[in-house]
Amino acid sequence: MEECERLFKIVLKAKQGDKEAIEEIIKRFEPLIMNSVKGADEEIKEELRQDLIEIIIIAVKNFEIK
């Protein structure tokens, strides 16, 4: 549960525009991102990686706290 609380605090900071918090979230999800693109053609791997990072950033910014 402690890890979830840490991630939640980082997400809150990222929602407020903290660039370091956004970088931390991307860093935490990088293994999942890389695993998701590993079967892709080499020519599009980096583009897919960037697309997934963009999706994560959008999801963080749209995250609603209730």
C-alpha cells in the first residue's frame, strides 16, 4: 500500500505541472512501456514508445481525484 501512496502523491504533483513528477511516472512505467513495444518492428519501436508515454501523460493530467 505504501508504494501506491507514493505513486498517488507523484501523480498529484504531475497534475499540478511538476515536470520532475511526470518524469518519475514515466521512469516507473518504462519497463511496461518497453515490454509493450518489444515485438514491434525496429522502425516504429521508438514512435510507439513515444505514443505510450504521451498516453500516460494525458491519463495523469485527466486523472480525477474523488
